[in-house]
Amino acid sequence: MRTPRSAGAAVTAVLLAAGLLLTGCKSSSTAGGTPTVTVTASSPGANAGSATNAAASCPTSNTTAFAKTKFVLHAGLAFGAFHRYLYKPFRAGSFSSGAHGRIAAFVKAGLAALFIKREVRLASADVQANPTLCRDIATPLRAIGDTVSGAVDKLKGGDPSALQTANSTISAVESSSSAHAATITEAANPSIG
């Protein structure tokens, strides 16, 4: 049986690991062949000025089979997880100071943020493989991953603005996707574990 102290340590370890993964790590190698890891902090507006660069790097024909289908699948999982584990609990007041189940809500939110970032990355790869989706959806989709990562950190401090921004960006991506015959159906209960 766990004592309250060990349960608190476990929650702290999970939140610390989630925070480290959310900041983003990318590996590079040095001239000597020894790998190094560079930690980068992403900002939500970092890719805003690169819309023209994204359009220039779009393919002229599909480079992956079923790119739209895979995009819709990954985006549906990511957006469903966002609404299920971040946005709905926020609207219900689960992240408020003194709320019943607040720690569990934050743990789920941290895990969901990792899941969302992964699914958005996979969806972005599929968008880059389709010329139509690439021009209109690539930049806002990348912004979602960065915004969700920062939203959990801001939410801990009581600032829900990043969640509102992420929700607006998700709505814009869903609308734009529907306009290109790739309607996203959010997963009602995505498994983040």
C-alpha cells in the first residue's frame, strides 16, 4: 500500500517527466560522432512567419498513400484528447485551486499533452505529404502542438489563455480541413496511456 508521501512523489515524477518531454528535445551529433541533446523551448508564434516557407516546401502531388485519411485519424485523436482531458475539465473547474481531483486532472492533462503533441506531429507529417492540405493546414497544425505544450504550464499558474488559443486554433484547422474534403471526427474517448 502506498503512503501519501510515495503517492505524492509518484505524481511529482510523472509531472516532471511530462514537463521535460513537453519542452522538446532534439538530438544532433558533433563532428567527433558523440551524440548531444539540445533542449529547445518552443513559442506558439514561432512558426507564424513561416507560412510562405511552408507553402514553398509543399509537394505538387501526394507523396504518401492515404495521407488525408491518416491526417484525419491522427488529428481526430489529438483534438479528441485535447477536449476530453484539457478543455472540458478546464470548463468544469477541475484545474481551479481547491477543486476535488485537481492533482489527478493535472496528471491526466500532462499525459494528454504528450499524446496530443505526438499525434499532431504525426498529423503534420501526413499534411506535408498532401499538396492541398499542406498549403492551408501545415502552419496552424504545428502551432497547436506548441500551444498545448505551453497551456499545461500556464494552467498550473492559473492562466487559461493558452487553452482558449489552442481551442480556437483547433476549430480553425477543423474548418479548413472540412473545406478540403477531410472532415475530422474527434475521438470521444482516446486512450492516452
